Amino acid sequence: MSSELPLLSLVVWTPIIGGLLVLAIGSGKHVLEARVVSLLVALLTFAISIPLYVQFDPTSFQMQFVELHPWIERFNIHYHLGVDGISMPLILLTTFTTVLVVLAGWEVIQYKPAQYMAAFLIMEGLMNGVFAALDAMLFYVFWEALLIPMFVVIGIWGGPRRVYATIKFFLYTFLGSVFMLVSLIYMYFQADSFAILDFHTLKLGLTAQILIFIAFLLAFAVKVPMWPVHTWLPDAHVEAPTGGSVILAAIMLKLGAYGFLRFSLPITPDASRELDWLMIALSLIAVVYIGFVALVQKDMKKLVAYSSISHMGFVTLGFFIAFTIFENTGSWKGAAMGIEGGIVQMISHGFISGAMFLSIGVLYDRVHSREIAAYGGVTNTMPTFAAFAVLFAMANAGLPGTSGFVGEFMVILSAFKANFWFAFFAALTLIIGAAYTLWMVKRVFFGEVANDNVAKLKDINAREFIILGTLAVAVLFFGIYPAPLLDVMGVSVQHLLEHIAQSKL
Amino acid sequence: MQNVYLTIVLAPLFGAIIAGLFGHFISRRAAHTVTIAGVAVSAIFSLYVFKHIVLDGAEPYNGTVYTWMVSDGIRFEVGFLIDSLSAMMMAVVTFVSLMVHIYTIGYMHDDPGYKRFFSYISLFTFSMLMLVMSNNFMQLFFGWEAVGLVSYLLIGFWYKRPTAIFANLKAFLVNRVGDFGFLLGIAAVLMYFNSLDYADVFAAAPMMADMTIEVIPGIEWSLMTVICILLFIGAMGKSAQVPLHVWLPDSMEGPTPISALIHAATMVTAGIFMVARMSPLYELSTTALGVVLVIGAITALFMGILGIIQNDIKRVVAYSTLSQLGYMTVALGASAYAAGVFHLMTHAFFKALLFLAAGSVIIGMHHEQDIRKMGGIKKYMPITYWTMLIGSLALIGFPGFAGFFSKDAIIEAVHLSHTPGAGFAYFAVLIGVFITAFYSFRMFFLVFHGEERMDAHTREHLHESPWVVTGPLIALAVPSVFAGAIFIGPMLFGDFFEGAIFVSPERDVLGHLGEHFHGWFSFVLHGLTGPAFYLAAAGVGSAWYLYLKRPDIPAVIKERSGVLYTILEHKYGFDDFNEKVIAAGSRGLGRLLWQVGDVKLIDGFIVNGAARSVGWFSGVIRYLQTGFLYHYAFAMFLGLFVLIAIFVF
């Protein structure tokens, strides 16, 4: 089912060109115009991305909406775009989230607002590029280019320790990706192509696979982030402006997880099987260890950052239990649920972490503190906001009926088939996740009005209501009816699983 | 019929949404009208379903509403299973909920959160109905957690009170411990049955009876035992069984109507309902039944004892709820599921009545809850007095009252049971009868009889509550008297639960009891000769003697009992343990992992350490770049010399 229009190119380039346009008109006095144009561009991109869902053929595992043009012919590099049921929902998540981020920065960002908006629009295009790229070089270019606007966003609109945070963020992620580049070039020499799908079918020995797997792991684990390369994230979040945190948590973390599905598993299935114990161990450490760390955070953003790491542990756990399920039960049945659960968790975490950071932003804009101790009894002055916050907190704690439940539920069900103890440790999040989230809610929202700042708080305005309300609808919708999400990814995940079940040796 | 079932579920949800989301735009009157109408519709339709399924004997309904999702070839569906068990639960839940809704008009009259409260209790009704009407484990878990959410919201309803927001967090987390086990149980079911539908699972269960799994390598456990115990951990959380009972007494921080509805009549019985629903699984594991029996017995006895020393009127009733939930659990463990569910039903009526009556007293006393400051209220609040008396008699199992039938059936069933632990359980439930009677009437006498210990101001304003409060009391008093006699025949010894509850013949204690059952009247006469009746009478008598006749003695006993009293006062130390060991331990572990793991090791040693070593290394390297030409020339010559040397030799 291909459309007449090059939809993928449009979702990649519309925001980038739009972002440049905003930069051009936004200097000087045309601040309002810049904001309006930004919003229109974000809305337009979102609108363009909707046909990707509507026209998507869920019965096919083939790449769809494919665009293929030669780019650098000397190295056989192509401008090659296409999506399957795994990447398409992530593009929609990106275009959806960007609209909210633009709205969230509307009147809050007073310093260089046009540049701020432009950075997010350009970032949106680049992220869509990462998800849509089917050529490894193109992927790599988008992947690395993405660092720049995020670096700028944290570096310019960030908090007091933004320099430390940006350098840490940049070095961490850049260092990780260098190894990925090396392995991509290695595979180019083997396959004489940079097409990711050619890499999938490329024969590789076990040693080569393990080295490539580790190289990818370094790149992707930093992005996800997995323990122990996670410490850049809390710092980056704390220093980033609200919009930066939202994009970081909702989309950027997903890039790493997406990489595991698009590169690690299909390109190096045997290495994945050899090293799955490592991935499972790191995932469970993320869920449990990081959960305990989140419990004692005093800074709301840090708490949610740690909570993100913990939740992303479910994603990587869901992806890498397939092999153990096969060993334990002699069948691949149940493995697809783990992978699908991981993807659902990615989407859902996009909504929920975005909502959590936006909620913290609402408070920060008013009181200019992220410390939990600076609040108390916010419900008294902001009842509507408190209702949203409790909803998102419950979603973060994985309450059934919210999207936060679906992915965790599926991964736990699947993990049980692999090993009782995997499920046991993963399910501990039911307790730990509820503990850190609701304890924060208790200290921030409940109780008597704690101080003058809280007493002076004004409840959310219409703009904030629309942002949080939209996310609330999304969180509830996919909690009550996740089928639309599962339907598009089912065949693609099944195909992926059939592929990784075949040894390359 | 599907539309009827859908209406039953959605009507309260509709009310909740209107009162909750659009509360700003409607009056208080509109808020309570729409929610009460929703629940009333639900209640009427539930009675109709009860008639349809139970009285007319229609086939059970098992149908899908919509497909939640399909993953890995497994359909997760939202659907209803309506058989006699769910029909009975629906009737009880909606009836009690309706009474509580009406009562709330009076009780919450002056509260600024009036509309929010109605929204919550309607949302609760929706959630509870989803739970009992489910035909699969996924939806069961949804309802299970949803009632937990509403319970959280309602315990913390007065969100300014530190005790309330402590209690609601505690309740949610303790329930989550139970849900943790519950979810693992569901995962086990899915793994071995490849379906989460009750019908599929129950049909396949007998074939799995002999299957063993190794949770700990090297040790073989019966699959059914593992599944049943994991599921029961969930029930222990929700139905407040030791050691997960700690949240229930604290939940009394919530407004009294929800103590009646959620923390006595309905939500806390979800665990009982669940185990009864899963009877085809539990019947396959004697070990699991033994665990259920012993846990229930411990709860029934030891939580009852704590009821004796409570001075808060609501806490007395709360501990009695814990103890009665223990009785129900004991019945389940003895394979007398029908008796457990029967007690669930009678208990829902009389315990809701007791709580609402206690609430009526609290209104009269201007929110004073300490029974030591009451006394002699009988003449001021006659309706409350008489309804509370009925509730108390039903609770202690006075012959002829509803609680008598259900409790006696449990005691007799445990007596006949051969499940491991039955001997201890029989002892526990018998002693429990004395204790129940004692603390119930201790409270009753202290509140309604004896000298008036309240201050003059309170006494002046003391009067009977308005009809919206007393009406529900009377409406609940009726089934508290009659429900037992009416339903004991069909429910316990007839075919009421045929097809809904499964008991294997060798454990069928109720079938055994039924051979000697000749109608409710002879059951009453038989009860008059049993030990339970004498123990209850002794309990009431002691309470009368100690608190009305010789009120000086309790203080002496308290003084002389020393250590024992301290243990009771600390509630056996569960709370202290949880706070000082588990909660503080978790925070300590979190700090350790954070400060040592993340900050010192990863960031301090590796990340910033790496940065420092790069800095140090470049500092060293920098010395090579001195900027003096002769240094570079010297290095060039040296290099040239070395290269030539290598080349030549």
C-alpha cells in the first residue's frame, strides 16, 4: 500500500525545512509569528504522519512507503526510507509529541523562542529520519545529527549545570556511536551495501557477530539508557528545559531500543543468543536497582529520569527473553509477546514520561524549583492539575486501564515463560514503581499547603489543560483499547522473530 | 442479555464521569442524582439478572464485549461470565452501593468534596462490577487494581490529613505486594494454559493436576500449588489476610461510607470471591488449600483479639472485618467455598450496617470516634441503636440472624474438614466466636449504655440522624436478619452454585453437612446446642459484666497483663516491622545504590575518573609540546636515528 506522495520524506523534511523557516523569521520581533509557524509546522507534520497509520498494510511484514534513490553512488549509499509495523508507530509518537512540546514551550520560553522551537522541529525531522532510514549510512547521519539540536537545547535553555550535563550527554552518546560506525563500515565491506535489510541477511561468523553486537550495544545501551551507562540521563534531564526532557524521555530513549530491533537482533541473532543473559541481567538491574534509586531522589526530574530508566528495562527485557523462552519451552510461542510488549512499553512510556515531565514543568514554571521538599499540598491550590498528576502517576505505576499497564503486563507474562525469576524481579516494579511514584505524589500534592509559593499557585490554564488532557486521553485510550497498536506490529514482529530464530552460522 | 450486563456496568461509570469530570458545571444535587440514578439502574438490573439466572435457572452467560488486544495468537478480551456466583455478587454489590450512595447525602452533607466523593463511589461500583462479572483473568486484574485505585483515592479523600495520606499510600503499596503475587499467578496460568479465559483454564485444569515445575532448581513443586498460592497472595492483599492485613485498620481514615462499602462489604471480599471463582484450580492442590486455611485461621483469631483493645468505634468494626474475612478464608480452605461466599453475603449486609450505624453515631457525636467518650446514646438515637443491635447480633452469630447461619456453617464445615491445618482452624474459629461477641458488645455497651461520658455541648446537640442516614440502616437491617434463613438451604445445600463452584467429592464437607440439614429452623435448633452458641453467649455476658456491671475491672486487667497488652497495643509489631525494616530498609538500599553505586562508582570513579585521566594524560602529553624549536629538532634527530638504526640492522 504505497501512497502517491513520498510520505516518509515529508515527515522527515517538513519539520526540518519548517524549522529553518522559523529560524529565518523568528529573529527580532516576530516572536509570535515564529510560534504560530512552529505550531503549524508541527501540526502539519502530524497530519502527514496519520496516513502512515491509515494506509499501512498490517498483513505484510514488508517495508512500506519505501523511497529509494541513489545518494553517494561510489559507496553504494542510498537515500532509502521505509517503515514496518515496528517503526511506523514510533514516527507517529514523534510527530504527536512534538506538537505538545511546541505548545508546552509557547509562552514559557522567553529567551530566543524561535530558535527553541526551530531546534525541536529540526529534531523531529531527524528522529523521523532515524526511524524511517533503511540505509545504514543515512541512519547514522540522522542518528549523529540528532545530537546537535539536543546539545543546543540543553546548552542554551538549560539549568545552571548545563555545561557539565551537555558535555556528559554528548561524550557518552557520541562515544557509543563511534563503535557502531566501525561495525557498519565493517559490514559494508562484507555486503558491499549499506542497506540495513542486506545486513539482515548477511552471513557472519560468531566472533564477528559478537564484536558487532557489542559495538551496537555500546551505541544503543547508552541511548536507552541501560545500567551502568545511564548516569548521563538524570543529569541531562535535570538541566534540560521541559521540552528537552520530554523529547529526551519520550523519543530519544526509544532510538536505542529501536536500534536493538532493527540492528542487533536481526543482524547478529547468534550473538544475541549468546549474550542474552547479559541483556536480561542488565534489564533486570535497571528495573530493580534503578527503582530503588528512584525512591530516594529529592529532585522530581531526577526521580522521573530514574523511573524512565527503570521502565526502559522492561523494553530491553522484552526484546531479549525470546531465546530463553525457546530454550525453556522448546517453542518460540510467547517470545512475540515479549517483543511486542517492549514496543508497547516504548510508545506508552513516550506518553507517560512526556506527561510526567510536562507536569513537573507546570510546577517549575510557577515556583522555579524541582525539589520535592519545595512543595506540599499542591492539590489545595491546583485541583485540576492534581487530578491529571494522579492519573499520570498511576499510569507510571502501571495501573490497568492506562497504557502503562499494557507493556509491562505483556513483558511479565512473557518473562514468566523464560524463567520464573525473570518475571519475579520484573514484577517487583509493581511495588517499587508504585512506591516511588506515589510517594512523590503524596509529598508534592497531598497535605496542607506547605508554604507561600504553594499558596500562590494558580491552576493550569487552557493551554496546559489541552496538553495534559491530550496525553491523558492517549494514556487512557491505549490502556482500554491497545488493539490498534498491536494490530499494526503483529506481523512485523512475527517476521522478526522468524528471522532471528534462524541461525546465521 | 448482553445489553443488560453492559448497562449494569456502564451506568455507574456514566454517573462517575458526569459527577467527576463535569462536577464544575453541575450542582451538588445533580451530582448525587446522576450517580444514585446510575447505581439504582445497576441495582435493579442486577436483581433482574439474579432472578433470570438464579430463580429462573437460565443458562450462565459467557460472552465477549470486545477484543482488548491480540498478541502472539492469544486473544485478550473484555467479557462477562454471568452465573449464580457473579449474579449474587452483582446483587450484593449494587444493593450495598446504592444504600451507601443514599447514606452519603446525609453523611457528606457539609463536605466541600461532595461531588468528588459521589464520583469516586460510583467509579468504585463500576470497578467492582468489572471484577465480579469478568470471564477472564486479565479483566479480573483490571477490576482488582481499579478497586485498589478507588480505595486509594477514597482513603486519602481528606487529602490534607497527614494520617489519611499516609494510610492511602500504605494501602496501595501493601495491596501492590499482593498484586505482585497475583500477577505472577496470572503469568503462570497463561504459560501453562495458553489462555486467560476462565472457561478454557478450568476445562484444562484437571489435566494439569499432576504437573510439577521447578521454581527453585532441584525442587519440584506441583504446578497447581504454585499457581494457587500465587493467586492467593493477591487475595491476601485485597482481603487483608495476615501478614498483608496492615492496611485495613488504617484505611479507616477514609470517610465512613466508604469504610462500609469498600473496606467491609465489597472490595475486601474480592479475594474471597476470587478464590471461590477459582475453585476448580484450588481443588487440585491440597497444599494450597492448607495454606489458605491456616492463613485464614490466623487472621480470624489474632485480628479478632486486637478488636478487644481498640477504642475508636471504626477501628473496632475494622478489626472485626479482618476477623470475619479470616472466617471466610477458612471456609475456602476447608473447600466449603459456598459457605465462604454465603458468609461474604451476610457479612456484606450486617457489616455495612454496622459501619453505617457507627457513622450515624459519629455524626451525632460531632465526629468524635472514641468510645470512651460516649455512653448512653441509646435514648438519643433509637433507630441507630436498634439497627446497630441487629447488626451486632448478626455479627456474633446469634441464632436466627443472618450471620448465625453462615458462621455456624463455616464452623461445622471446618470441623468436618481433613485439609491440613483444619484442627487448628477449628480451634481458631471457635475461640473467635467468643472474642467476636466480646468486642462487639464491649463496643455496643460502651456506646449505647452506661453513663453518658460525652461533654455537655455534644450531649445538647445529640439527636437521631436524618432519614437519608437511617433509611439505609433499616434497609440493611432487613437482610441482616433474614438473608441467612432464606438462603442457607439453596446456597449451601442446594444447587445454587451448581456449575459455578466446583468441589471434589472427597473434600465435599458441605455435601456431608447437607445430609443432616432439615431446613433453617432445625439448623437454628441444632445451633442452640453447639459450642459456638455458648461461646457467643459467654462473650456477651463477659462484656456486660466487665463494661456495665463492673467497669472498674478492665483497667485492672489492663494493668496486670503487662507484656501481653504491650504486644496487642503494638498490633503484634507488624506495623513497626514494616516501617522500620521494610520501608526504612528500602530507602536505605536506595540511598546506598544511588550514592555508592551511581554517584561514587559509576560517575565518580568511571565517568569523571575517565575524564580526569584524560585530563591527566593530556597534561603529561602537553610537556612534549614545549614550543621550543630545538626540542623538536632534537626529537626529530632522535627519531631519525632510531629509524635508521632499525633499518640498518
